[in-house]
Amino acid sequence: VSVAFPIQMIVMSFSQMLGIGGASIISRSLGAKDIKKAEKTVGNVFSLVFILSGLITILGVIYIEPLLKIFGATEDIMNHAIDYSSVILWGTILFSFAMASGAIIRAEGNARIAMNTMLISAGMNIILDPILIFDTIPILNIPGLNMGTKGAALATVLAQATTVVYLIFYFIKGKAIIRLKIKNLILEAKLIMEVISIGFSSFTRSVAGSLVTIVINNSLAIYGGSLSMAVYGVLHKLIMFTLMPMMGIVQGLQPIIGFNFGAGKLERVKEALKVGIKIATVFSTTGFLILMFFTNTMISIFNSDPELIQMGSHALRVVVLILPLVGFQVVGSGYFQAVGKATPALFLSMSRQLLLLIPLILILPKFFGLEGIWAAYPLADFLSVVITFFVLTRDMKTLDKSIVLRQNYNEV
């Protein structure tokens, strides 16, 4: 499953690019009362989802074994990896459609429905996993289908299929603000480029995350060995748990900012941004305090090895040093996507991982060994926060000028 995960990351990267790029256009179009453009965007996003999903599925199935070897599959697990990946690949269209639809529904302002899609998928997956994987379902002690690894993949695909049925019902039954019309499925080059340019920063962020994992695993193998790699696996999960609420704030904030920006209500754009930064900072600070003062407890959730807990506790305290400021960086980057400013959005999404973290991981260990790898995280976080501050401050000055001009115009 771990070896096959990069395939799912690739699918997720493309889906986020289309979903978030389209959502930005949709929310701004709704704010400007341009329903026609919003509906055209939905149609084009879904067409792109089908096309890209088809290409990923076909190429993935054809080259599945070479891909898995690149991702680290050894001979003893290759058959299991193929069993899992082949099923996952055939479910690509379901996964992509669900992710892109979630972003579009949030752009409409219907966050509850978007949340339901995630809960349905997760709930079905949890129910189906033991039924399809084991010969005897744990706790219940009743027969299962004993499909093993392939069953785990099938559970994921069937869970996504259930979500897709729910989404299709949502769109067809007219519960959506935006209507899905056949004519809007015809691709429009200008609109496609706008979707991709805005969403590309999300794509870059996902790809960068995979590259960071590859670079840090290789560096840890040289400077720290297998124990440090196990420590990183635990740290990565803990950090993701602290980042997820902040990403949730951004997802909830983007439709609000986009709608008000499209409606010309720039004061509300600025107000929403301030509120978003405050809430994200509360989450990031809370996460920092938990991880800093309950370090051993948090690590022991994943592993009880005393040596791993000792190394992990020290590493975690170093890695999260700048965490209270990260909420600001995450919201700042999301703001530019919401208002459709592709260039700063892409630059800020690249700054932390591609431009800062990866070079620091490669350079610092040459001087400080394993400590340099852990220190790369807070240093990259601090520098990316500084960069975001200057880019966002500059844009706020432009926004303030626009607000003054609108006020003067209204007075006249």
C-alpha cells in the first residue's frame, strides 16, 4: 500500500489542481452574478477530470510494474503491489470526480454537502475493509471475502463509487446552485488555461510533498539510518494532523474571499482574510503547544520503542519550533488562489518545500549531520513566513487603494 501511494498522490494532485482552480473561478463568478461562466467552468472541470483520469488509468495499467519498481517495490511485494494498484487505477475516475466535486460544492458555499461526501467515503471504507480483506471479520467472527490486498483497494474504490452516486444525485436533482449542462462539457481553451494556472499551485504543493519525502528519506538513510527514517514517519503523521485543520480553514475561506472579491466587496475580502489568519494561528499555536509539551505521549501513540521515542521527542521539538507562524503562511498562500492571482499563489506554494526545504535538507546535514535535517524544517518555515508576509503586505496595499477608489467613486 505504501509503495502504491505515489499513484494516489498523482491522482490527488491533478484532482486538486482542477477542483481548486475551478472553484476559484466559480466563487468569483457567483460573486459577480455571472452564473453562465460558473456553469461553464463546472462543465469544463468535469470534462478535464474524465480526460485526465482516463489517461492516468490507461498509462498506469500499461506501465504498472515499471512504475512500482520506481516507487520502491521489491520482488517479494510486487504481486501484492500490483493487486492493489491495478484496482486503484481503475477507480481513478471516481476518486478524481469526488475530489473535484468537493471543491466545486464548497465554491457554491455548501460546505455541509462537501463534508458529507468525505464522511460517506471514509465510513464506507471502514465498513468494507474488514469484509473484503479478511477470511474472518475481526470482533464479529463471521466469514469475510478473504481478498487480501486486492480487497483493501476494492474497498477504497467502492467507497468512492458510493460518494460519486451521492454527488450525481446532488447535481442532477437540482440541489446545486450551479446546473450541470451537457453543452458546458465542451472544452474552452481560455477557461482551461485559467483553471490550470490558478490550480497549479495546489498541484505543485502535492508534488513537492512527494519530492520532500524522497529527498529526506535518502538523506536520513545516509545521516541517521533506519531508526531516523522510522522517526520521520511518525513526525510526518503528527505534523499532518496539525496542518489539516489549517487547510480546512483555507478551504472554507476561499469561497468567501472569492465570492466577495468577484462582487467587488473588497472590505469583506480583507475582513475575511484577517479572520482566517487569526483562526489558523489559533490552530497552529494549539498544535505547537500539544506537540511541544506532550511530545513523548504523542510519539508513543505510533511506536513504543524507547530509543525511537527519545530520538523522536528531540526531533519533534526542533521541527515544530516555528509552527505557531505556519497558519499565517498557509492562509496567505490560499488567499491568492481565491482571488485568482496565479503567479503569487504558485510562488508561495513553491517557496517552503521546493525553494527552501529541499535545498536546506541537502545542505545543512553536510555541516550538522542528522541535526541539520531536523533544523531544515523550522528554518524553511521561518523564511517562507517572511516571504509570505512581504508578498501579502504588498497586495494588501493595492487592495487598500482599490477600496479607497471605490469609496470615492460611490461618493461621487
